[in-house]
Amino acid sequence: MTVADLARRLGSPLVRPPGASEPASAPDLVVVDITDDSRTVAPGSAYLALPGRRHHGLDFEAQAAAAGAVVAISDRPSTVLPTLIVADPRAASGPLSAWVHGCPSASLRVVGVTGTNGKTSTAHFLEAGLAAAGESTGLISGVTVRGGGIELQPVCTTPEAPLLQRTLGRFVRGGATACAMEVSSHAIDQGRVDGVRFRTVAFTNLGHDHLDYHHTMEEYYRVKASLFTAARADTAVVCVDDDHGRRLAAASEPPTWTCSTRDPGADVHAEGIACDDTGSRFTARTPLGAVPLQLRVLGPHQVANALVALTCLLADGVDPAAAAEGLSGLRRIPGRCEPVHAGQSFTALVDYMHNEPGQRALLPHLRSVATGRLILVIGATGGRDRTKRRPLGHTAASFADLVIVTDESPEDEDPADLRAEVLAGARAARGAQVWEEPDRGRALDLAVAAAGPGDMVVVAGRGSDVTRRYGPRREHFDDRVRLRQAIVAAAEAGGHGQRSA
């Protein structure tokens, strides 16, 4: 396509930069891609310069031009590139990116999962179920992006529209026939998934989180609910285990299936749930008959996630036996109650639980299966919802025997202030012993040193995330790798499985 094709698609005038020569040639320039990141511009790219909270995309116009961009698309003219002017470039981003890449979601069975907790796990269950049903799968999650012969490290839970559509296009070209993807509330609100046609959209739950962005729970709910329209999806699946799910099920526009771990009146519900330290077993009662499942991933909260995935598969015509085989065969979800084994006499887990609803979904179970003490390492990420920090500490100390408060990723905040909030909540619970250790590696060493036979060490909050930020400084830190190192070092020092005095 050419710049003139983009202009016609957008209905926008082409404005040439001051002093540009040969202005008539600009409309004929060939466009091979679209990007909103000046660092990924290649020769022939259209550069989508979006306004942001800290920077405007045109702040990086010189880099984009030097890398070979042939046109900018923005709400104001570039000084170095011909520009297509649009009133709201972010609103144009999704549909335009989809068009540039040939509307790939029209050729894929795309299932989108939204909700506060459980998106990653549900997407992984979906990928496993779709693969068992014979689909060639793609996966877009906050943990990994893979499919169609590619594997990428995600930048955020749901990519910006140009990258999302480019990825879906690569899936299609690589032979993928279906895609499971996480859809964050930020992505919905910012139009990143505009231009995606979903076969099914699914809702897991809604809890207190992201109020630094959405301000109120009502606003947070409305953003999530806006995904459940006939214009976006053919079918919807809603877990009705909470009030927001029940409200959404009643308002959802597409044909909607409900599921529940509690309500036998839901279209698909779980009964006979049994959870232990190896996984969960239950039977899903469905319109197609009883479907027995045995999950190999840990935590009772995974029953609801697997049930949402199963309902999506059944609603889209997947054979129940194939769906059950795929879900039951999934052995690991990175950073989600992920075991770390290094020959120790205690249990060690890394989990992403980073809000109070996530803690309450998992900590009672961990408390029940721990034969010894429950030792929890936690912190709070900077730049996020401040109101959840004290509840994080309070809930942790309400279930654990020992809570070690440390740094996660302070971002642009003072790490000491973040720890102080979590510590205040933990100490107010008047339950667990509470320690403070700013250095996360040292905090893991302390947790391991404190653990003895039958104890359980849980490192919470970051899951599979491997990047921490202290202001402008970034560092690599993998909780799973560092926890293993702490266990091995303790064993070599002769303290393996022995509690420190």
C-alpha cells in the first residue's frame, strides 16, 4: 500500500514538513508496516505518533525519520515527516493497524480473556484446550507471546495495537488457526484491541486493583463490560462467582454462557471440587454432559480459571473430551503457583498474587496444605494503586506465620515508602512475625534460612516478571532463579531444611 492509500483510509489530509522538497512524491511512497515505537521503525514504516502521559510520539520524530519512516500519523504535523492528521490517533490506531495487516483476526479463532485475576492462567488453559482440539495455536499473554513459528517476550499484558495486529498477522502467516489472548482493562480503554474481532470474550472476576488508572470500581467495571458487545464478539463467557460477573452476564450483548464454581444454575458449573498439593479434581456439569477434569497446576483458584476456559471451548464447539484432555494436561503456568525444586525439605513456590483478591483466593489453601509454617515474601510495585498496599500486608500477615517485606519494582517511588505501607498493614494484623529486608535477594535468603521440614516458602507479587526498575535503572531479577540459588546456597552451607534460630 502507499501513503495515499492510508490517507484515503483515514480520510485525512497529508501535510508536508516545512521546506520539504518534491512534495508530490510523498503520496506514492510505499508503506510496509505501521508502528507506534520509534525504536522499531524500519524503512517503509508508517510512524503512529501517539500523545502520552509523559511524552508525545512526535518527540521522537527525528529517530523515526532516520530509521526510514515514510509518513507520520498524528494529531499535529511532524516537522520532519509528511503527516496524516487525525483528531484522535489512538482511536485510529487499532482499526488502521488491523487494515494494514490484512485484518488477521478474521482468519483466527481469537478468544480474549479479561478480568482482574486469572487472565494469564485462563489463556494458558485455552491454548492447551485448543491445541488438544487440533488447532494450531497462538498465545498472547503477559508471560509470553508464541505461535505461528514465533516466540517473543511481552512488553505488557496486551500489546499496543500496531504490535498486536502485527503479531496476529505473523500467527496467520505461520499457520496458526486459533489464538488465546489476555485483554487488560488498560488495553480496552486505550483502544489497543479495537480492530480485533473475537470469536469469544471471557470474564474471570473483578476485584480491587488498578484504581490508580480507573479511579473507581464502577469505572473499572464499565471498561471491562465494554468488551462484551455484539460489535466485538460472536460469543461471551462470564464467570458469575462474584457480583460483577452476575451483573455482566445480564448485560452482555452476544449470546452468553455462564459458569460458576458455586452456582449450579450456571450453564457450566463445577462440583465435587477437591484440592491438594498436587492440583485439583472436579466435575464440570455442562449442557453437553459431565466433564471430569484433573488439574496439575496448583491452587484452588485454578478451578475457576479452568472452568472459564472449558466454557469458552464448549461454547465454540470444541469436543468436551478434547477440551478436558488439554486442560488436564497443562502442567505449568510460569509464575503462577510455580514450584521451585532443589532437593529441599520444604515447599517453595513463586506466585504472581499482587492484590488482596489474589491473596484471598490462594493463601487459605496454602495455609491448609502447609504442614509447618507458611513463610511469605511480599512487597508492592511502585506507580500502581496506592490503596491496595496496606491490605496486601494485612492479608499476608493474617494467613502467614512469617512475612518478609521487601522491594518489588519501586519504579519512580521511594522504595522505603512502599515498604512502609505494606509493613503498616502487616503489623496491624497482629498475627504473623514481620521482618523488613529491602534487598529482595537477601529477603529470599532469609526466607530459606527460616524454613524447615514441612514449611512452605512463597515468594509473591512478581511471578514470571524478570525486570525491576528503580527510577531510570533497570535490573534483571527472576524470583524463580534467585529462590533456587538461595536454596542451593543454604544446602551447601549445611543449613538445608533447618530453621535458623
